[in-house]
Amino acid sequence: MNNGVLTRTGFAVAALVSVSCLGAMVLDGEQTRRHRPHPPADERSDESRDPTSPLRLREGSVVTDQPGEFKRTADGVTFLPAGAAPPFRMLENLALERVWHLLDDTHEHQWTVSGVVTEYRGANYLLLTRAVLRASPAKTPTDP
């Protein structure tokens, strides 16, 4: 009979410890949520967004066959899409390394780019999956 009492008491203590640990984890999550320096874009209200800043694409968006050009910057490489689309900072990978080598040999060439958009601290980045250097228009010989 004593074993039954100890087992019930042990079970109650284990349950109490489990509930206490779970409560501590939940509170820790609340603390983390309250102290985030930059909330994700989807948690910001429209009033808090700077109207002069360009709109960002959502994380996971796919860019397909976007014409534009690459430009080296102090931070690495930036892709400047043709038209009014905002620029993308490029994430480093093997595809970008291949583009980097071609940037040494080319001047202001147009590219067709595909990739996956990521977002970090309010800025879009592009993980390059495909980059095709578009042929420059053939120059016609001028007649004398």
C-alpha cells in the first residue's frame, strides 16, 4: 500500500514539474516576441511603413526570367531589374560566383535572371538559380 501512495505522489510531482517547465518555455517565448528588434513586414501596420520605401516581395516568392543587370557594390553584388522593380542584394552561391567571374570580362550586359526571394531585416535578397547573359545586339557595319 505504501508503494501506491509513493507512486501517486511521484506522479503528481512529475506532472507539476512538467507544467512548470512548460510555463517557463511559454513565458520565454513571450519575452522573445516582445524584444524582437525588427518585426517581420507582415506584422507591421500600413501606417508604420515608410511610403517612400519600395515594396518588398514576400519570402519564398519566385523571380522568373527577369531581365536586368548586375552591379558590384561594397557589400557584394546587386541585381538591378529592368523597369521599376526594386534592386535585390544577391545571396552568395555557385551560380553567383559564375556571374562574378563574367562581370570581370563584361561591361553593362543585360542578363535574364531567375531565383528565390528571401527577406531579412526589411530588405529583399535573391538566391540565384539561373542567370543567362543576353547576347548584345549585333552592330551593323557602317557604310563609308
